[in-house]
Amino acid sequence: MTVLVRPLVPSDVEGCLRVIASLPRFFGAADNAPSHATEDLRTDGGLVAVSPGGEVIGFITWRRHLDGAAEISWMAVYASLRGRGVGTAMLRRLESLLTAARYTSLSLLTSAKSHTYQPTRAFWQARGFTPILTLDNLWETDVAVVYTKSLTKALTK
Ligand SMILES: CC(C)(COP(=O)(O)OP(=O)(O)OC[C@H]1O[C@@H](n2cnc3c(N)ncnc32)[C@H](O)[C@@H]1OP(=O)(O)O)[C@@H](O)C(=O)NCCC(=O)NCCS
């Protein structure tokens, strides 16, 4: 599938929110996902994947934590286009960008146990991320798991 990955610009926010809206099982209204995402899409670093027609079909955002440590804050691919390499293309681009900026690790939080997120956990593991910590009390309705990857090994998977 032909996909162009480029930096996220403010006019992409609506397209990113459409991607979120296509995934109600993942980003429910109860979490107030659209409003949290809108804020993060405006403040965090970001990349979008766009179709040949210029539509946003996926996005990834990140933020810096400690020196050299980045966290993926959001990542999503339009529901009907999942599993076609769009997420991998965005992740590879982010890893090379962060490596060039001398980041040494990339981490993220996701659901540790929910069935819905099983393919997501498989995605992170297949892309070289390791689960290192579960956080029982961070979220009210789910257990969180932290995945991390050393960027000195980035681009090998
Ligand atoms: C997780 C996500 C960003 C991955 O992007 P993607 O474009 O679907 O993933 P890719 O096509 O690049 O990679 C496919 C891999 O992801 C996994 N995967 C995740 N969802 C999948 C799906 N619906 N169909 C097939 N594979 C899927 C598989 O492990 C697959 O591995 P393989 O290529 O080794 O067989 C995307 O599926 C998504 O938006 N999921 C819902 C929201 C979400 O979980 N966001 C991340 C929150 S931490």
C-alpha cells in the first residue's frame, strides 16, 4: 500500500480525530479521547500517514521525558486500513527521526490485559518493544503496561 509519512501540521488535527473516531472499541467516548487527543495533537511531536489523495489515514505523536527518552503518546491507523503496514511505516520514520536526534529509548503505555488490545500488544512486540512494567492503579478500568525499546537497536525490526 502506498503511504506517505510526513510531519503532522495543525490542519491535520481533524483528520487525526477522524482516525480516532473510526476506532470506538479502542478510544471510547468514556475516556474523552477526542478532547485529550486534540490537546496532545497540538503540543506533542507528530507524524501522519496520508493516502495518495492526501487524506490522513494514521498518526503517531510523541513527547520527550528524561534526556534521550521519548514516549509515544498516541498512535492509530484508520480502522479499515489496519494491518497493511501503515503503523510500521510511521514507527520506522519516528525511530529514525529520534535516533538522529540522539534519543536512546522509546516507550509507551497500553492496555496490559484487554482482549481488544491483544493485536496492539502483538504489534509492539513484533516491532522490538519489550513489556517492562505493569501499573495497576494508573487507570480506573484497566491495567496499564509499559513497553520500551532501545533506539540503539532501532530499525532492526
Ligand atoms: C496498533 C496499530 C497502530 C498498528 O498499525 P497497523 O498499520 O495496523 O500495523 P501494521 O500493518 O504496520 O503491522 C501489522 C502488525 O500489527 C499487528 N496488528 C495490529 N492490528 C492488526 C490488524 N487489525 N490486522 C493485522 N495485524 C494487526 C500484527 O502483529 C501485525 O504484525 P505482522 O506484520 O508481524 O504480522 C493499529 O492497528 C491501530 O490503530 N490499532 C488500534 C489503536 C491502537 O491500539 N493504538 C495504539 C495504542 S498503544
